[in-house]
Amino acid sequence: MQSWFSFELDGETCRVEREGTNVSLASFLARLDPCFSHFADHDPRHQPRLVVMGVLEGDRHRFRIVDSGLLMLPMLADRQIWTPEGIRNAEPEHPVNIAYQGGQFECSEERLDSVIALTFEGYYRPDLRRQGQINDQFDAIVTRTANVPAIREAAAQVFASTENLRHEAALRAERSGQEASVWTGRTDIFGDRFTKQLFRLGEQKPLQYVDGKKQRFFRPSTLVELLKLKRDYPDAVLVAGGTSLATFGETLDLPNLISLEGVRELNSVITHEDRWEVGASVSLTQAAEQIGRECPPFNKVLRRFGSRPLRNRATLGGYLANAWSAGQLSPLLMALNARVILISEGGERDAPISQFYTGKSTTLLRPDELIRGIVIPRTSETILSARGITSRLCDAYTVAPRRTFCEPYATGAFAIELRDKTITKAWLAYSGIADFPLRAREAEEFLTGRIWEEKSIIQTLPILNQCVEAGSSINPAAGPEYVKQLVGTLFQKFFYQHPLPGSIRPELLTATGEFARLDEAFFDIVRP
């Protein structure tokens, strides 16, 4: 095993030798150079120390904003890291740097560093085109000591310049039929120092690292190697995104670690005609980029999950394995009729997500197993017609103290399949109410065969109230009576936003959407 590895830090090779496997990047930077001393004051909720990571996801090179306090050093081997300080020094005339020179942003230098890093990622995002996405890009700024409107205005100008640049590149590429690679970000249209280095990145190589205390960090490249390591080191902890450090920090004295990030079989989203197969180590952001356009509720739920730096690292497999009783994703996965695939050296098995949770903080997962992936059905018009279904409605709702980065009170996700106006199948799922995410099966059975109308909804409410019982894991800030009330309230909201079988796009129940205009572009539409 090797006692060193290297990664790129602000464009230069940084060698790490015998550093602890549990040491975070924030701690390492604070000791590395006085200009990074503020990284020592890390708080994932109030003072995240954000950096930009260059990664290769399948065939797509991406810059991802991440929290340096939640990255263990060995996770960085063969990767690129840009700090806000490095971004400023490498190209002072970069559009991101120019945008924040001399502005009245009313925040500290450390906070402005976070803003620069968030804007830097957004500048290179090929999918950032809507007003609402700007809100999501900056949801890591949980503070009142910043001029957020000024930040959004400066960022919108930066992002608009990118869109014009991408449009011009697409016109040039159209002659050779390569314009699709421009819009998906597979082609380097910027040609600056940052992207030139990014596009030199290759696939992560296997790593076997041992620190000064003889603790080991393994990064296998195949599923076979992973299962063998799990057998040889039964005390080892599996890690993927590492976001659980947000709770425990570096107080954990983790034993041997096995990273899932380099396992090819766990890091892809495969699209079939009737389903998506999402690897367990695929980040929530990556999953949303490939699924969210066809399945809007998926993006909707993820926007309420943590912040963008967390979503860039958190994985679907890690989310399920943690068995979070109030997790926002589980009800939606149940409503989508998703299945989880479990694997061990003895073979594979699968189960519906609705059967995966067996009790408070417990799942079907056996000690010798790990989560290989999640299968999410697709519901195109052709697929539904083959089953005699005329429409399928699906949506999810979360109630929480604030929009992001908090413990939700409750989440409800609902789906119904209709033959004309008659309900042929229903999914009603909740989290945050009982001790684990669950489906309201009695209510689902009652709805089957009934007409999708207000009368059916009102008749279902007493059954819902009876079959979804409050558990001991309720958020203490909400209280059992309030949370219990949400069981019926969220289901009613689902009906009133989708009152007709063909109303796939939710009806607006308030004027908020008219004022926010989240679906509108933040730039002038460029036309040929």
C-alpha cells in the first residue's frame, strides 16, 4: 500500500503524505498556508468552506461546488480543487472575478469567497437557464448579512454571458452536427485555464492508501474488488459522498475506509425505454440532471434537500442506507414505484423502496450486502397506453421551518394512475410522521376504482388519518398534532393542484409563481 497520493490544488500538484484518512480538506488547507487559515472555522450549516472540485462523471467533465469540511483527503486523489483564492489569482480578468469587484454585497470576505465559488460553478453549468435555478445555486448562503438581490443580479449577468457564449459555440458546431455536445457540456467552449485543466482529467485510478496510524483507505474500481475488500475488512466503513460528516465532523475515529466513488458499476445512470437504473454512488445532482427534466417532482424534492454543495456529494445509495425517517426523497421514490437493488458475494436481490425500511433506522440491508442501485420506472405515454392507462399524476410536498438545510416536519408524495377519470392505482407515501417512511396502503386501496374528484378525496381523509400513525421520531419543533394534520392537508393539496386527469402541470394555488416567475429565463433569448 502507498503512504502518499496527489491532487491538483489551484492548478498545482499537491502531494499528501501520511495524513490521516479522516482529516478533512478544510483542516488540511488551514495548516497548509496562512491564506487558508479561515478554513479552520468550519461549520457545515452556518460557515461552510466552499471549494470547487473538478470531476469526470461518465463522459462529462464538470465543476462541482463542495464543502471542504466534508471531504476526507483521500477522496481527492487524482482530482482537481480550486479555492476562491486560487480562482482570483489564476485569472483576475475572469468574468466571475470581475462581477464581484467593488460591488455593495454587504458580506464578509469569507462569505464573498463562498459567493465566488458558487458563481464559478454556475458559470460552467450547461443546464443553468432559469430564474429558479439561480435561487438553487445560492441556497448555501444561509445568512441575513448579505445583499442577496445584488448577488443574484451580478450572478445573472455572469450566467447570461455564458449562455451567449454557448449559443455562439453551438452555431459553429452545427455545421459538423456536434451542437448537442455543446449544450450538454461535453465540449470545452471556454478554452480558459480552468477548463483546459478540467478536460485533462481521466477516470479515477484504484487507490490503496495507508496513513501514519496504519488506517487504510481503499478505492476499488470494480464491483468484484469492492465485494472482496468488504469481505477481507469486515470492520471497514463504506463511504461515497462523505456528507455524513456534516453530523459527526472529525470527531469520528473511523477504521478502515472503502470508497465507492471509483466503482464504475455504481457511478452511472443507465436510461432504458421503460426505466432508469441509477448507481448507488451517483450524486443527487447528477441523478437530477439526467432524470429531472422528464420527472419534475424529482427536481422539486431535491431543491428542498440540503444545499447544492451537499447535493453535489450526497448519493442515492448513501441516502437510503442512512434510513432517515424524515428524508424527503423516500416518499417520492415510493410514489414512483422504485426498487432498490442489493448485492453481496452471494448474489443480487431487489425490493420495492416501500419495503426497504423495516423500522426506526433499520432496513432490509444485511451486513454482507451493499446497495448497488435504484431502478426508477419511466412513465411515457407509450408505456402507459400499453397498460391501458390514460394518464399518471405525481407530485411531492415538503413542510419545513425554512426552504433548505433543516429537518423537515413532513413530506408527502402521491401518484395516481387513471383510466379516463377512474383511479386504477394509487401511491400515497409519507416521511417525518411515523418512525420510518411508509405508504398509506389502506387509503390506496380505498381510492382504487373511484373517480378522481373532490368527493373521493374527502372520503379518503378519515382513512388516511387512521392508517398513518405518528411515531416517536417527529420533529420536536412541530409536534404530533400539527404533523398529523399534514397527512390530510398535503394529500388535499395534491388534488387541488392536479384537479383534472390531464393536469400534469400543477395549478398555482397562490400568486407566488406570478411574482417569482421561476420558470422564466434570466437572459434574453438568443435567436439565430
